[in-house]
Amino acid sequence: QSALTQPASVSGSPGQSITISCTGTSSDVGTYDYVSWYQQHPGKGPKLMIYDVSNRPSGVSNRFSGSKSGNTASLTISGLQAEDEADYYCCSYRKSSTPVVFGGGTKLTVL
Amino acid sequence: EVQLLESGGGLGQSGGSLRLSCAASGFTFTSFAMSWVRQAPGRGLEWVSAISGSGNTTYYADSVKGRFTISRDNSKNTLYLQMNTLRAEDTAIYYCAKRDSTSGYLNSFDYWGQGTLVTVSS
């Protein structure tokens, strides 16, 4: 089964806003509000940034926000900072024999 | 402070077995579902398996079903992954991850270990 679809890379300048998309199907993103987002810096473990589509864990900057429309979930980062440069992964429940699926990942470059 | 410490990685033979462990501390282990997530070198994250807090319910990715077994010993606050019939494509860093306490499903992982590298040679 295929992973959720993310753009391979996005970029933005400091202070700008960027959005990373995560496209699934009616078996996952389109029907269930169980989408989470992770940030991973090189050589480090992932960090939870958003859960259940739009909820931020304690300690995560409010510059990070999540949303969903149809089969596509989105992560928006406002006021880009150099430290935001990392890989980002979406993750969703999928009604299938493999109940959890990740996106392929998006490399964010801060110019 | 929540800590997850994986061990047991290393070099395995194709067709062979390895057992990974994840020692947990800093939270009530039995109250939380736990997962294994892996990352092949230079690749993205792939969910492997999950287990409920009690250990009564398990979940697997199709890619490992029938070969890997997840288990936990709540008396030792330890999560395990028994990996059998290893394949070259199982080569990856394996992370254990704790389910977030407030999320609606077990795919929200609020704490991760540092990972343990499994290399399968053919």
C-alpha cells in the first residue's frame, strides 16, 4: 500500500509562511481526523508537532498549525525561522490491514 | 522525565532473527500503547507495529506481518520486537515510540527513543 503523498521539498525565507500538503484517500485522511505531523532534524529522532489534524502538543510553538480539507491535510509554519529547517512527515490512521501510514516526507529549506 | 532506550540492534543475517528491546521510564508504562517505527538509511519513516497498554491487542504493517512479533512486559516497563525471517529491506533504524495521552488514535507519538540500527546482510 502506498504512503501518503507529500511534496519532496518546500522552501521559504525567514519570516515567511509555508504550507506542506499531505494527500491521502477516503480510507484515511479524508474520513478520519487522526492526522499527526512530525519534525525530524538530521541525525535526530522525530518530534510530534501536530496531532488529530490541528492540535498542538504542549511546548510546540503556535507558529505551527494543522488543517484538513477533503483528502488533504496541511501543515502551515508561519514566521519561518532557520531552526525550522528539517524533514516533516505526516501520519494517518488508515482503515486497512496496515492501520498507520506515514507520508514520504518533505524537506523544508529556509533560504 | 520520559525516557525510551532501545537496544538489541546490530548485524543480522538474511533469514535470521533479532530481538529489539525498549526500556521505558518516567511514565506509567501500562497506561500507554507503544509502537515501533523504522527508518531505512536516507529514507522516510515507516510504522511497523503497535501494542495496547495491556498487551492484549497488537497491530502490524503488512510488510512485517507473520515475521515480526511485538510484545511487552509491564512488570519490567519494557517493549520488545521479535524479528524473524529477516530481509535486506528490514535494514533500518528502529525507534520505539509512546502514544500521546490525549490523541484520538495510536498514531500520535509524543516521545521517541534514540533508535537502534538493524543491518541485515545477505
